[in-house]
Amino acid sequence: MNIALVSVLSGVLGVVVGVVMPISREWLARSRDARYLAIRIVCILDRYVEDCASTAIDSGQENEKGESVAQVSAPPPPPARPAPPTA
């Protein structure tokens, strides 16, 4: 093989590796962040669903007027921005 061809191929390979490495690192970091956020959302929504289920199965209790009054209050909506984790 010609030395010039080997030099050109080595240069092209170096450029390709230099471009692919940062892109793959960024993709892995985003994937890791997305997985973490998905777990956080599941935890928040799981608590909310439990509270909603308690409200839904509440049969209530009759007051002095004979009306059924809920024993469990409706849960507040999940926070729009959860509190950051404490260290």
C-alpha cells in the first residue's frame, strides 16, 4: 500500500472517531437522564394513584341529614416541580 493512502485513511478514521465519540457520550447521558426522570415520575404518580384509589373506594358516612359525606378528602394534584432530592 501506498504511504499516502495509509496516512489519509488514518486521518479520516481519526476524524470519524473524534466525531462519533462525543455524540455517543451525549446520547448515553440523555438516555441515563431520561431513565432517572421516568423513575421519578413513576414514584410521584404511584403515590397519587394510591391516594386517588383511597378516595374512589371511600363509601362515606351518613351525616345527620342522611347525606353521604366522604371520609377521605380528594388528594391534591402531584407537584408540577418535585422538590430536589436532599443529600
